[in-house]
Amino acid sequence: MKEEVLGKKPLHVLEKIRENLERLNEKIEVMIELQKHGRKDLQPLSDAPLDVMTLLSMPDHLRKTAMTICRCGRATAEEIAQQTNRARAVESAYLNQLVIMGYLKKERKGRKAYFYADRECQE
Amino acid sequence: MSRVKVTMGKIIAVHSYKGGTGKTLLSVNLAAALAKHGKKVCLFDLDFRAPSLFAVFNVENAECWLNDYLNGTCEISKVLIDLNGRIYGDGEFFVGFANPATEAIRDMTAKDRKWEMRALGRLLSLRNTLLNGKEFDYLIFDTSPGLQYSSINAIVTADLVVVATTSDRSDVDGTRRMLNELYNLFEKKTGLVLNKVLDSASKSKKGDMQDKIKAIYQVPMLGLVPCFCEILRAEGNLIFVQDKPDHPFTKIVDEIAKKIESNEIN
């Protein structure tokens, strides 16, 4: 692709496209997850504490992700995936599901999305 | 992002379903045995409902309690008390005490879920500050019995859960349920110590007994402790591993410590 076609900052434009695609992807992953596990048990809560009793009552697949976030404090889906040995896309879906449930918060920094349970726990 | 570092140090939670199974006796002696084997060890009293380590070690007052660290009002370094004078060996021995004041116990039992979540975060960060930062080899958590916040926080934080149990029917049932519904869910390595075993039973059919235990609980056995009258007679005034080096109980705890050191529990 020629530089003139994309304007002065071709890389910047491409980055933007990629960023948007990734966000779109995440949204699709969340929708797939919601579909898979049924909407009933996923009532949105705000600021629900991710304490051990909550961890105990979670379905196994979410508990693994939530426990890893507790250990890390703050992490991206990629970093969680490295520890759980599951695919990044899977972890991304679970993390977003935990955000919907109110247990995690999500913060974007550039292209990366960071997840954490409690601001105070971040290092 | 704080990455979980690969570390040699380990966190061990000593837990049980019922009270009076010998958790504190086991925690104290296990910590002392590891220190005598040359390890740098810190023993923590996580039984905030019935603190007992301050009495075991005759400590009247502490500058900071473990309660203060979990409340976020002091650093962990201020909680640790150097007790190398009490336990002689090649290693190092520290203790973090729970505040025994009635007011402190009341305060700890009235914490909300958000506080418990932060307490878990603070316990988890000990891996970084003490195991990585201060090069401790073992942190040992003496917990409250049963399913309660402080104990489950300790279990989630630990690499290995040592479960003290007895032959009492209600203890056997409860322990078995806890193994299935608590430790397994958190994917924790677990080792069992069967305490207060009748002397005759432990001597005559040790192999049979171990097989039976393994069949009941489906987890590895770390040790079998006969009922010793000397332990009762000492009225909690002795740390057997230190004060009675030739006592059979000391030898059993030594063996348990060696199993833990050699990573035998998998």
C-alpha cells in the first residue's frame, strides 16, 4: 500500500484500525460467552468484592481466571493466559465476563487492556 | 504488571476442620524443625478469633500485630519478631503474632467482604515481600479451624495445605468434605497429618493404617502422630522440637519437615 493513500501517518492509521478490531473482537467474545453460559446467572453488579467466598461459589472456568488476577494484582489477558495455559481469547472472554459481573475493572492504556479487582491491590 | 516470580520459597497453611486437632502444636514444631534444618522461617498466627502464638512464645507485647498489617496500617517488617534466641539451629526463626486483645478479636470478626478481599491481596503480596524480597524459605500460617475468611484467605495464598485431623467421626466427615469442596476447588496441594492416634494402632498396623487413610481421604499422608501424654503434661510450655530433641514426637515432625523440604507432596 502506498503512503499517499493513507495520508501522513500510515502506521498510526493502521494502529487505530487494529485497536478498533481488537475492541470489536473482545465485544464478540463477551457476547459468545454470554450466550454459552446463559444470561440468567450474569446479572451486572457494580463493585462486587472478589473475596474468597465469591471465588468458591464461581464456576471452575471463571475461578481459575479470577484467582490468577488475585495473584497478579493487575494483568492483561495475554499475561493471564501465560499462567493458566489457556488461549488468550478464552481468558479475554472470561475476564470481560468478570467485568460484566462487577468483580473486575478494566482500564485501557494505549492498545492494552488491563484488568484488576481492586485499585488498592495494584502494584 | 506484577509478575509472579519463580521462587524457591513456599507458603504452608496448617488447617483443620475442627478445633483441637493440633494445628498450633504442629505449626510451631514444624516451623521450628525447618529452622533447625537451616531454613529461614516465619510462623504467622492467622487464628484471629483465638490467637495463641503469643502465649506459646511468651511474648507480652508486639510493636505491630498481623492485624495491623492486614488493616494496611503497618509494614510487614514491623510485625515480624526475631525469635532466634528461642529456637537454636542453623536457620532463622521469626513469628508474626495475632493481637490477643478482646477488642482486636471483636474487630477482626466484624470485617466486611471488601476488607477480606484486601486482606487476601496483602497475604498474597507476602510472596513478593518476604519470599522474594527477604529470602524466606518458608512462611507457615497457623489458621482458624473450619471454613472462615481468614483460613480460606490463607489457603488461597498457600502452596501447600497441611491438614491436621483426628479419628473422630465428625472430624473425618468434615475433613473429607473440606478436601473435596475447598482445597480441590482451589487446586491446592494437600498433605494430611493424622493426630492423636492410639499408640497400639500406630505401632501394630502402620502400613494398614496409611492405606486406610489414603483410601478415605485420597491425599498423601504426611505423618501419623500417636497420642503422647507428655504433650498434654507439658501444658503448652514446651516446643518439643527445641526442648525435647529425642522425643518421638520431635522425630515425627522432623520427618514431616523433611518430606516438605524434599517436595514429596505432589
